[in-house]
Amino acid sequence: MTPFDAIYDRPDPRAYFRALGPLEYQSPHHGQSVFRRALAIRGQSGTAGAAEPVTVLDVCCSYGINAALLNHDVTLDDLYAHYTSPQATELTTAELIEWDRSYYAARRRRDPARVIGLDMAANAISYACAVGLLEEGFAENLETAAPSRPLLRAARHARLITVTGGSSFLSPRTFDPLVSCADGPVWVMAFVLRTGSYAPIAACLSSYGLVTEEVTTRTFRQRRFTGPDEQRYAVAAVTAAGGDPYGKEADGYFHTTLHVSRPAEDIAAFPLTDLLAGG
């Protein structure tokens, strides 16, 4: 896969959107509707009747894009237009932060979730916190080090863990401490590239009583390939994993599958078809 390391930890997200826009990166768009639906189904969306908003832990949160889409009346296309606009281009990072604070405040939904973010990119975390997208952010890599105590204190309140990007680089080492510290039932929703396997993570979650279902009725485009070498890699990897690239990777896009891990009683009460109804 083409590396995009140079855009993931800038002081602000403008380079990120400039680079990924032409490739039609769209995973957060797919997550927006299903994550909102998950919160609504659980009755924990932070409406006036709720004691407090549900806490969402967004893993590989980058610049807080999932938080922006979850809690604000904006689309991913809106964000592409916003961050690549002539006005955004002319601002310093400090000026962009001030502009974004007003931008998001004016579009804040009435039922926001409490979103905390985890990502190894310290600059991206700092930006997301500065503009108010994240309640708390943690620049940590759980694949290489144990989680900090502040992260564990924050994660214990999580009721929904989300992943729209980066799952290919994650293992049970990231999920085990996050799920084990939760003080209540937690759901995990992950968009996973078809070039790899989610089985080790699903097995980890199973040890905590979470049953993983895979959406089999559809896949979700992630982005265009950067070139023929990347496409050949993806087609070969999907085929080796037992998938069929026809109409998907063979047509020029990475595709993901959605994996949803929940307690068995929640699966019985809220079938996967209901969860996808608003998608």
C-alpha cells in the first residue's frame, strides 16, 4: 500500500484533505450513518432525557474527522470543501483553529456524543482537541507500549469503540486493554480492509463476551488506488484471503467490510439489519 505518513501528523488537516480528496477517501462517510444509528438504537445518544451523553472512543482518530461527522451537521464532502478552500489555504494553523472552532460550534448537533480519541499522531490529536472535536485525546501507540493511566481512566466509560481507518495496523494488543477496562457493555464497530483478516481481533473481543458479526450484504469503498502496483497488491491479497475482487478491487478501489462486535443479548435485541437501516 502507498504510504501516507507525511500527511497524518501535520499541525492541521489541510494536507490530509488535499491528498486524500482526489483519491475519494470515504470511510468516515460510511461510518457517519452507522455510528449515529448505533447510538440511537442503544438509546444513549445524549438527548435531553439521557443522564449524560454516551462516550465514544475513536481509535486511529487522526484529526477528529469521525467526531466531526458524528456530532455536527456536516458531511465528509463538506470537510473536503472546507479544508481545501481558498480561505483555508491562506490561514496560519492558529488562525485555522480559531476559524474551525466557530465552524463546528455553528453546526453542533443537539445530541452530541462524548468523543475521546486515540492516535499515535500527536499533532493530529492536539488539533482535534484544540478545535473542540475531542473531549480528550491520547497520542499513544498501544501496539508498542502499554496504555497510560489517563487513557485507561477515559476508556473505562466508553460504550462504543469505532475504527474507520488503520485497522490493518492494529492487533489485539490495542483492543485488549481498551475493552478490559470498560465498566459497562461496549460495542466495537470497525471498517476493515478486505486485504487482511480481522479474525485475531474478533477472537480477542470474544474473550470479553463480544460476538462479532460481519456485514455480508455489501462492502464499503475506502479509496481509489494510487496506481496499478497498489491495485495488483490489493487484488492478490483479497484473493489470497478467500475474497472475490470482481466489481470491487478489480474496479479500482480498496473496499472494506464492517465488523460489529456486541454482547449476544444486544445482537438479539438489535439485529444487524436494524443497525444498517439508517445507512
